[in-house]
Amino acid sequence: MTHYFPSHRGGVEAVAWQIASRLAATGAAEIAWHASDTDPPPPEAAGLRHVPARSFNFVERLLGVPFPLWSPAALTKLSRAVRESDVVHLHDCLYVPNVVAWLSAALAGRPVVVTQHVGFIPFRNPLLRMLLAAANRLLGKRVLGRAAQSVFVSDVVLQYFQRFVRFRRPPVRIANGVDCTTFHPADARARVELRARLGVEARTPLFLFAGRFVEKKGLHILQRLAHDFAQVRWIFAGWGPLDPARWGLHNVAVRRDLTQAELAPLYQAADLLVLPSVGEGFPLVVQEAMACGTPALVSDETAAGCPEAAGVLLHESLAGGDPAGRWHARIEELLSRRDVLAALRPRAAEFARATWSWERTVERYAEILGEAARLECR
């Protein structure tokens, strides 16, 4: 269960695709993947069947919050599928279809495994902050607490829910993997050629943002930084309501609808990934950038989601007054010492290769889902 299919271009869906497709390829399970029909499903493969659900996506269009609502017929079909399953795997706990799947599983006595990607998001809108906090404590507490196994992708998200959730079994953290055949470093000559294709000279700093153009990604901070550092070329790879193309800045370029293969050269060419995001654990784009040898500057909260990366990950605070001012000072420092970024490239790539593997991640999920299925059979 995910809210969208991978063609929606979100991190949660991309992770779910890696787990589901690789798990099905092992022959260990027959998987039916239910998600909204707002975007086309990926190609079907042996052991993996896609079930698009009739849905309405007006919340995301109006507020930039990904929260699809399914039709009654789609929810009925979902409940029937849950009853026919051996185990239910939910990605995140608050989406309405996921809650319906959880309730159906409880009534049918089917075990549920939840992978929780997102924690608390400090929206600037106080109503959204209040609604999310209440939903986590009312629904999230029950869905995660009663799951056969709760899995977290980062320490920060785990620590947030540990404050108020009593888990049936000790929760586990499983880091997302990285496809190092797609995301890998380019040598110096190849980087020069990539930058030339982008119209960026070797001496011009090139900074990259990858992700949805929404509030929690820190677009308001990035707008100020792009304005302040006119000598830097900024590429924004993604989509969403807070479109950087509307800023009217000559040093900003927007790239939309990129595949993984099209995104990798941008990581390889960039000098720095800049991601002042909150409330999303440890984003996959940070891992992909580092696998390409590109240093990443993230929030303190994001860095805390992967403490083992402390030696190769740049981070800055978003707390208190004027966070954009602190990020400005940090980037100014990095621009004055570009040798620091250059020296970090091989270390970041080596760390990513040694630490993040989809093969190991999927093996762990196979163990967890298999054990949950055996619980149902007892």
C-alpha cells in the first residue's frame, strides 16, 4: 500500500518500488500493489501486480499536501484484497486508504507491517501543524502500536513516534538502499562535459535541489539563497506548487519529469545538493547524491536521521529566528573553500557504496514480511 505509484515522483513511492519489485523478483512473494490512479503504474513483472484505485487528489492540488482520497468502491476492493492476503505492508500510517487497510486487516486477523517514512512536519500554517500532530497521536499511535512490525527509515522519525507509541514488538530501523549502478561518481573529464551540456563553466558553482516544490522542502529558504548567490547556477529538479520558475531569477533553471537515469547526471555535475527540508526522515535524494560523490547540505534534523553519515554530511540548523541567514553564511563559507567540497566527493561516494544497498535492505524486508506471514498462520 502506497498513496501513489512511483510515476508521481515522490520518495516514498520510489522506495516502495525498489522493495516490491526486487522482492517479487526473488520469487519469495506474490505482491498486489494498491495505490491511487492519479498516475500510471509501473510495468507489471512476474510476481508483482498493480491495482490502481479510483481517487481524488484535490488536497495536493490546493495545499501541496499529498493526501489522495479514494472512492468507496476502491476502498471496498481494498478491504477484500486485505482479507485475501497473508500480510499487509503499509508505507506510512496516516493516509485514509492505509488506515482502511489497517482496520480491514484487524477485522480479518491479518498481520500488518508498517514502514514509516515521515515524522512531524512543522508546517508554517498552525492549523496544518495541529492537524498533523493530532492525527499522529490518534491514528498513528494505533496503527504503529498494533502493527506486527513497525519499520522506520531514520532515527529522527523513530524517536518522534517513540515518545507516544507503545509498540507490540521493538521497532527497527532499515535504511533505504541506493542503486549504485545508476548513481555513481563521474570522473573529472566526464563532469566537465556534463556541466558544458548544462551551460555551466568549470569555475561556476553549480548547486542542485531535487524533490517536490513544497513547503516542507524549504523552498522559501532556497528562494532567498538563489537570490543572494547570483554567481551560483541553481538547478531545481522536481515539480510542485511552489515553482522556482516563477521567481524570475536568471541563475535558476527548473528540470521536470526526470527519470532516475536523467537525474543521475545532474547529481554528478553538481558541486552541492542543498536541501533545507524538515519532517521527512532521511530523504532518498541525499543518498543518491552522495552515491554520485556530490556533497549534501541538509538540515540538522535530516542529518540526525543517519548519524553514521556524520563525517561526510554537511548540515545546518533551521531552528530559531532567521534560518535563511544561517544557511547564507554556511554557503558563503563553502564557496570560499571549494576545495573542502572537492575533497568530500570521494569520501561521500565511498560511504554510500559501503553503507546503502538495496540488496541488503530487501533481504531484511523479506525476513520481516515472512515472519509476519507466519504469525498469521499460527
